[in-house]
Amino acid sequence: MSSAVAFQPEGPRAAKATRPALSNSMLLAGAGAILLSAPLAFGAVEPWAIFALQASATLLFLAWGARQWVNREIQFISHPLHWPMLAFVALVTLQWLTGWTAYRHATYSLLLLYLSYGLLVFVVTQTLQRASQLTNAAWVLSGYAAVLATFSLLRGLAPNGKLYGIWALTRGLPYGPYVNHNHYAGLMEMLTPFLLVLAATRFTSRERKIAAAVIAAVMAGTIFLCGSRGGMLAFALQAVLLIVLLRPRQENWKQHLVLGVGLAAMIGVLVWIGGNELTRRLASIHTEAQQELSGGVRLAIDRDGLRMWREKPLLGWGLGTFPVVYPQFRSFYTNFFINQAHNDYLQLLTETGLAGFAIGIWFLVVTFRHAWTKLDNWTESASGALTVAALVGCVGILVHSLLDFNLQIPANAAIFYVLCAIAASNPLQESPRRRSRRSHRLILEPRPETTAS
């Protein structure tokens, strides 16, 4: 639904002012530039990168507001995720204002960061309205993903322990532009489904389907080659989900064939490039999992985190305060500074309590419930294809968040929230020609026979 309050212009000067200074496509391109630039800045984890993300999101929102002012009309499109997002901001603001936080500065800093996520989500939901906007965005994303995955692959083949081959690191397992290989895997989990959906739907030519499948294969291959076990598990579940959504039907055999070719290409890349390193990494999964289950660090952090939550179960310790509070609950010795819970769900529970955790569940339920309504014949509509790509990407990062802290990385978190908003949005407007083509195909294609019981 949308609501608008119009201000009637007077005279020729006002009529001239009603011409839009910025189109929806320009604003959407600005949001895309911010989202795709953030991973290149080491995931936007450095203070300068966080400031750049916040400043650019604010400027983009001001540009949207300036357009409303120039047009003398306030055009606001409501979205189902606005309410849970506003509720979370209200909760964190309450923590900060009332002092119900172990460290007010940390809570205030994270509040500003979450507001920047909200501004990006807002601008995207106000400007992504037509299916025609999807085509250019899809191929820009494809080119970006191809360059980033290829660069990361080449750097992984000849690593020197430096980001971009320049910046030295004191610790960490870098891959691509990220200090932590798990966070690179999280980014690929969110982007790869878009290429797979392009390869599996009818919106691209045969040559472009092949190109999309090859790019997706390289991207998925780097998830395995970067050595992230959580990423491997998440992508495996994503592949299963996509196959379920592409459930076998007679008219969809070509889509399955393209998807199979893409997966076969991925396996070929893994065997050819991964070699002994991939085999060694996969073989270590069972051993390292056994160590964690017998009292490893991650499970110990989980147990300690639950004890933290029991101390303040309703409103938590304050957003962003986990690294400050956790040392007094830590049950094991370590020389390392544990700055995250390595479990985004647990960290949300400890920092915002049952209230914040309930809002998080509300957010996800709304996302999946609204996305589910657009899954019928999703291969035949731009809205359906975009929804499935965004939804599968969200599922991947949500699974990975059980084992890591991807949603504490600003670049990954911003992309995740935008994907959730896309999945929960209303169907896009399609041109009459595209609608008539789809209706013509549906009339000509045979329908499956049904038997009466």
C-alpha cells in the first residue's frame, strides 16, 4: 500500500519545480553502490568505513527527501518490515536513554549503525517498484560478483597473508577483501542465489544463462575454497532449498538442466583448483567438530552467553555490549579478546533480552510470510524470481549465523536487511508486454493432470 500527501503547485515556476530531480532508478543505483562498495572496504569494519557507510546512507535518504520537496508531494510506500524495524530502534533507544546498558557509548554507536541500515532499506523499498529496474541491477550484480569472486580465487591461490596483497594482518584468515574467510563466505551466500536464479528462469537468453551459471559456479566454489565450514553447510542447504523450489515438473526440465550444468561446473572448478587443500579442509571437519563438542571454545561461549542472558533476561545488557560484559562470565582461559558471541542469535538475546529477540523473530516471520505469497509460478515473474533469490540468500546467512557473526559485519548486515526487505515487498509492476507474454505461455503450456479421490 502507498499513501501520499500532495501539495498543489502554483504558477509556472512551481510547475517547473515539480519535475523530478532524481529518478527512482538513480536513487536505487545509489543504494546499490553503497551496498556493493561496503564489502570492498574490508566489510566496512574499520571506523572510517563505518562512517562512510553511515554518511552515504544519510545522504541518500536526504536525496530522497529533497526529491519529495522538489515535487511538492510526499509519496510514502508502506512496507511490512517497517514496524519491527521501528520497534527495534525504539527498544535500543530506550536502552540508551534510560541507561539500561552496560556501556552507553557502544549502544549509541550501534544504534547509529542500525539506523543507517534502516535508511538503506527505506530508500530501496521506496524506489524498487518496476520489473524493468531488475534487469540492469541483475547484470550489474553479475559483473560485480564475477570480478570479486575471480579476484578472491586468484588471491586464494597465491596468498601472502595481506589484504589486497598490500595491508599486512597480525591475525585472521583473510580471503578476498575480508579479514575473516567466514565473512567472505557469508557475502557469497547472499549473492550466489541471484546468479543461480538468473540461470534457472526465463528472463535471460541461453548464452546469458550459461554465463550466469559459470559465474555462480565460481562464486560457490570460493565458498568451499575459502575454508569456511559454516559457509559450506549454509550453501549446501541453499542448494537443497533451491532444488525444492524448482520442484520437478515437465515444463521445467530445461531449468533443472541449466542448474545441473552450473553445479557440475562448480564441482569441476573445485576438483581442478581446490586439490589437496580442499580435501584436507573437508577431512578436518569431523575432527574439529569433535573437539568443539567435547568442550571447544564456541560451545563454551554459548554456555557463558546463556548465563549472561539469565542475569538480565528482559532487556539484555545493551546493544553492542557483549565484548564489554562477556569477560566476567568467561569460563575458560584464553589470550584472545573475544569480541563477538560467534552466534548472532545468542548475541541478540544477551544484548537485547527477550524483548529484542522477540522483535527479531517478528522480523523474520513477516519476511518469510510475505515472501511465501509470491512463490507461485515464481519462474514466470520478475517479482517471484527476485523474491526467491533474496529469500535463498537470507536463508544461507541465517544458517551460517548459528556458527558465526556475519550479522555483526556492517557490509554483510546491510545487504541482509535489504534482501529481507526485497523478499517481503509487494510484487513489482510489470510492463503489459511482459504480462501478456507470460499469460500466453501459461495458456499454451499443458497443465498437470489431477485425480479425484
